[in-house]
Amino acid sequence: MIGLILLAAAAIAAAAPLPKAAIPEGKRFLVIQPHHDDHTTDYGMGGLIAKLVDAGYDGWFIRASNDEKDGAWGYPHNDMINQRESEAAIAILGMKGLYSLGWRNDYMDPTPLLELRAQIILLIRKHRPDVVLGHDPWGHYDRNPDHRKVARACAEAVWMAGLRNVHPEHIELGLEPWRVPHQFLKARVDYGRGHEANVAVELTQAHVARKMKAYSAHRNVYAHPSMARSVRQQLAARGLKAPELDRKTDEEAAVAIEEWHMDWISRKRGTENGLRYAEIFYYLGEFDHLPGLTGYLRDNVVKR
Ligand SMILES: [Zn+2]
């Protein structure tokens, strides 16, 4: 039995690095997520967003929920704080704007799928993104109902936005159908059987620094001073201290601890894939459902 366990551990340790993703040619991207912080979480995409912006892309964040339950305040107060902090985070990452659709946080199961999907189709046709970032709707069970709902609506919208007969009222308003060529999808590694990523996106230290700052902009839910107090107390109980935290207030120490975590996870994903820093995604290209065509184009296309 021990031998089997060791063999399994060796197989995990020897997992092949994921192929490195290239940044697609393009001009615009949309990040379509339920919550105010989903674009910056530790399993998220703040690094890829910073990289797309540096490559010349314009990006917008669509936040489906009102985040009323995220934070220690009452519902309207949480909604307002989370909106403000989300705006601060997208400014740090260099994105152009934020849409808050205002569906009720953690209660999105009864949200009408068709209405949510229609909103996303409208925004895809308005912005005509070359790249969409979101949760992986085919990933293993995500216990967050908002993640499941928005991921499904997004996958359907990405396909249907290209069909002229879907929501013809958008066409009457002057919009045109739009096919999204590239998707980078994420999922938590610690829910169910985890995330089945197929690419690694290489990040620089500067991308990670912006990702860290954007993440800790969400002070209503992260980097709370009580977290740093608790770490100090636990160390003190064992007769220990972290000298680097000594001259920091509890709030500054909490930010530093969150930033160490973000640096650590970005380095870990990098090391696993032969890079210094990375994020991992399930990438879908425009013709991935037609592998024969993809192979033919790769081998036969020439310059005109
Ligand atoms: Zn979320």
C-alpha cells in the first residue's frame, strides 16, 4: 500500500508542465464573473488581465452579482463598498470600466438564465471582445451557486452572440452578431476534483505586483486587521515572531500577508510549469470544436 501511495505521489510530482499560452492577437477583452473580487482571487486571472492590458488590449469587467453578502456590513452598505473596491481593482489592473448587473449575491439559482444570458449577449455584441475570461462551466462541481450560474450563462452567450436570429432586437438597435474567438476559463483547484487546466500563462514580476495590489484593494473581504492580529497571537503563543511584520500596523501586516500569499501561488503555478510566475487556465480557441479544421489550417494556410 505504501508503495502504491509513493507511486501516486511520484506521478503527481512528475506531472508534465502545461503548454505555454500565447496572448492572442486582438484589441478588446471582457471579464464575465459573478462577484466583485473574482477577477483578482488567488486562483483568478489578475495576472492575465494585466498582461492583456500591457499587450494593448482594452478590457471591461462584467460583475453579475450585487455582492450584498460579501463583508461585515448590511446588504446595501456591502453592495456600495464592494462596488467601489471593484472599481479600484480594475483601475489598478488597467481596465476601462465595470458593469454591475445587480443580481442577488449567493441567491442566483432562481435568477432567470435567459435574462442573464441576454444581458451578456448584449454586452458581447456591444464590445465585440477578442478574448473572454470567466469561470469554467465544465469544471468539476463549484459549490458557489453564482459561479455555476454565471459560468453557464457566459458559455451560452459566447456561442449565441454570433447568431443573428438570437435576440434580433439587438440587431434592430444597430448591434451586429459577434463570435468570440478566444476564452480563458478558470476554476478552483480545491473544490471537488479541481481544475483541469490546459495552458499556463507566463507572468512577469510586474504583472504579479499589480495582481497583488488589485486583490488587496478588496479590503471589505480581504486583508482584515484581525487576521494579522490572530497570526501575531498564534506566533507569540509559541514564543515566535515575524520580524518583517514588527513595524507594521495590523492593517499593513494583513496586506503584507495577503500579498505574500498571492506571490506564493503565482510562483507555485510558475514552478509547476517551468516558469517563474504563472496562472493556469482552460483555454478554448475558435475552432477547438473542429480539430480537423484546426489541423488543416495549421498545416496549409499561407500568406495572401
Ligand atoms: Zn466569486
